[in-house]
Amino acid sequence: DVLHSSLSALKVLAKENDANKAMIVNAGAVDRVMKFLKQHTDDDYLVARGFGLLIELTRNGTESDETTIELNGFFDLVTSEMKKRPGSVHIQAGGCGMLRNLPLSRREQAETAMILVLEAMKNHSEDSMVQFEGCHALLWYSSKFPELAAMLQSEENSRVLFKSHLRYDIPTTTSDDEES
């Protein structure tokens, strides 16, 4: 309980507060959280809390953050956990959120991320956070690597995205269409 609360408190402190975020990062929290997550991957809820803090700390990441992300093993940890536990909605939502924020510049990593996100969205079609974070991750990587957008056009992946669209009642008409 103390660990869950600590991770949640740090996330709240970092949320939309760059000064607090910088203090948390400068205090070595990222390294500690990563080490902690690697040692306690048996608790889905705890890993999801750790992902939540790391999501907040990596939000609005830049290309210069990529070295830090590589050194800390963010991508490898997230993809490993998502592959190990496809049935855990907490891990999948947190993983999609982390992948959404990582400033990846290698096409292979982006492709792996998109495959995992689509799988999470397919397996957890009723979970709003998986769908929300997943759609944002797919948009991010498709815009950064346009050649990967073709993955989204397959029949199966189109169904996943359409189901997400229907589930969250995303309007398909513009105000001009409604006036006609």
C-alpha cells in the first residue's frame, strides 16, 4: 500500500507542473522507479502505478530525451510487460500511455509499439484508457513514420479502430454536413 501511494503521490505532484517534474527527475526518481519495476513485475497494479508516474515524467518528451529513455530501458520494459501480460488491462493501458509518450526515432521500435498497441486495443475494446492512449500512440507513430500508417489499413486493424470509434461515439460529420 505504501508503494502504491508513493507512486500515485509523485504522479500527482508531477502532473502539469514542470518544476515538480524536474525536481522528481533530478532526485533520481526515474532510475529508482525503473529498478523497482524490474524487481516487482509480478504485481500488475503496482507496475501500472509505476507506468503512470513514468507516463507523467515522459509527457511531452523530445528527441533529446531519447538517450535517457534508451539508457533507462523504458521501451524494453514496457514492451516486455505488455507482451507478458496481454490480459491485464492495467498493464496494457499503462503500456499504451508510455508508448504514446516515448520519442522513438527508430522505425523498428515504432512498428513494435504499433503492433502492441493494436493488440491491446483489440483485447481490451471496452476499456476507455486503453482505447484513448492507444489511439494517441497510433496517431503519434503514424505521423512520425507515415509508411507505418499502412498497418492501420488492414481489415483486422480497421475493425479494431472502427470499434474504438463506435465505442466512444466519435462524430463523423462536420458542422457543414449537419446544416445541409
